[in-house]
Amino acid sequence: MLSIDDPLRDLASTYTLMSRMAPCIFPCRSDEFIYRSEVALDYYQSRFRLDESRFDYWRSFKCLMLMIAFEHGVEVYGRFSLIDSFIQLFTELTGVEIYKK
């Protein structure tokens, strides 16, 4: 689910998935996935200037796309409390509260 677009979009997408999705699926390896997410982010920051507002925008966008996919029947996001994690992150980033049906 990456694209040829703003490189920050791909980074934000990967970071969001690794830091939120992987720990839900592999709780015993949570620290490892979060660490790897941070390493990828640090590497990007060492090479390019990170525009945090754009990064948070793309993270919010990724959460929104995952919520839409869930609403359209992509069942995997309902497992392991994944959708709850993405809803929580979306609210943290935007201040907009989302309620599940």
C-alpha cells in the first residue's frame, strides 16, 4: 500500500503500520518493531529535513484509509484490535474522535 508520491507519505505509512500494527499482531516483539520504526525514521531524518506537520498529515491519512478499508469489509483490521489502534492514533494526531458502530 505504498505509492510513487511524496517520499514522506511512504515513510509515514510504513512507520504507522510498523509502530501500530505489528505490536498488535506480535505483542512479544512489540519493542523490536517500534525500534525498527524509529530506526527508519532516524535514517530519513539524517538525510532529509522532516516536515513534522506533513508527516503527521500522512500518518492521519493512512489511519483514515485503513478505517475506510475496515468499513468496506477488510476484516483483517478488525482482528487484534488493529482498528482500535488506528482510531486512537487518528484522534491523537487530529483531535477528531471516531466512534465505531
